Amino acid sequence: MNIMLFGAPGAGKGTQAKFLIEKYGIPQISTGDILRAAIKEGTPMGMEAKKYMDEGKLVPDSTIIGIIKDRLSQEDCKKGFILDGFPRTLAQAEALEALMQEMGIKLDKVISLNVPDELIVGRVTGRKVCPVCGASFHVEFNPPKVEGKCDYCGADLITRKDDNAETVTKRLAEYHSQTAPLFDFYKSRNLLVDIDGTKEVKAITEEIFSILD
Ligand code: AP5
Ligand code: ZN
């Protein structure tokens, strides 16, 4: 099963991806997580991407498309995958389509999590993430079982550098100008399922499961 999670920054893509991994046993491909790992390792690509990410801007398409080509060719993607945070521009969506055609695979569903901008800022500024496995929590809406510790791997949770009100506003602007048009792109291909992302985490997970099962 090849799935894409679509939505604004902070819409809950990463949170839902974790439940899909557990249920379907397919890997999550988060371009944001891959970029943050490259920054941590101090690679030239990571250092270049950091400038854009700290500013709340999108990283150039050529870098992102290169990352996805590498990642989709890996063995664990053969059984399926969950795209999270990719594609984010029309050029990326077209490159993905061409790549998947070349590989002889198709997207099964694009799950769009719909959350209004007013709710996004509170979600993102209260977020705590796991630097090891990438899991997301929220101090109020989705707290970890043990305060400050990841439910999945036990690591100490941290706040992402770009999770401040100023950068979130810029990320939302990038989303509306560059990413939101992809909603129609996938709707026209009959792949899109629009979900109310303001419900509780569990209710959304159940809705996604019922769509995919
Ligand atoms: P990325 O890491 O992808 O960040 P993002 O899209 O901004 O998405 P988030 O990770 O912020 O949100 P999410 O939807 O996963 O929300 P989450 O589940 O954590 O990208 C970071 C940067 O990298 C970009 O700005 C860009 O520079 C670059 N980049 C990455 N990919 C790129 C690409 N393809 N092209 C170009 N540049 C790229 O949830 C958010 C919070 O809400 C959490 O605290 C969570 O606990 C809480 N929450 C989740 N669900 C609910 C719920 N139902 N109710 C209440 N709270 C909830
Ligand atoms: Zn973890």
C-alpha cells in the first residue's frame, strides 16, 4: 500500500503516520525527518537545507526530489510506504508521478488532514518531538505517557527549532501558496480523501484505518 499524508504544517501527518506504521508495517518517508537527520550529521545537503528550514521556507525541489529518489529505491519501500510532507510543490508532485511510473507502482490514497490556520499555531508551538524516532507529541492535546519521554523509544523529547509562532506563520504562507494547490491535483486523479483534522487523534486514526482497510 502506497499512501500519502497531506496537510498544513502541524495538521497531524507525523502523528497519524506512526499509527499507520504500526498497523500496516510499511515505512514512513518524512522529508522533514530526513532533512533534520542530515542537519544532525552535518552533511553539506543538511547545512544547505537548514538555512531554508530555519526561515520557514521550502527547501529547493532538486534537493527534495533527489532525497525521494534515493529513499524509494530502498528495499523496505517495496512493500509500500507512507509519504509525509512530500510532495509540497507541483514540480515535486510531477516528479513523484514520473518516478512511480518508472518504478511500476501507484499511489493508493492521498489522505488530506484539514485543519484551519487558527488551530495550527497552538498545535505547533506546544509540540514536543522525539529526536531519535521522529514521533510527535503535544504538551496539552497529545501528551506522552511519561512527561518529557518518547512513548515509542523512551528518548528525551525536544522542541523543534522551527516550532515558534513567527516561523509557523511563514510555513503556513508557504503551504497556502505552494502546497495547497496539490489538493486539486490529487482530487482530479481521484486519489484524495478529505478528513476533518480537528477531531481527536484517535478518532482520526480510526477514520483513516476505515478508509484504508
Ligand atoms: P516537516 O518536518 O515536514 O514539517 P511540517 O510539514 O511543517 O509538518 P509538521 O511536522 O510541522 O506537522 P505534522 O503534520 O507532521 O504535525 P504533527 O503530527 O507533528 O518540514 C519542516 C521543514 O522542512 C519545512 O518547513 C521545509 O523547510 C522542509 N521540507 C520538508 N519537506 C519538504 C519538501 N517536500 N519540500 C520542500 N521543503 C521541505 O502534529 C503537530 C502537533 O499537533 C503535535 O504537537 C501533535 O501532538 C499535535 N496533534 C496532532 N494531531 C492532533 C489532533 N488531532 N488534535 C490535537 N493535536 C494534535
Ligand atoms: Zn522516539
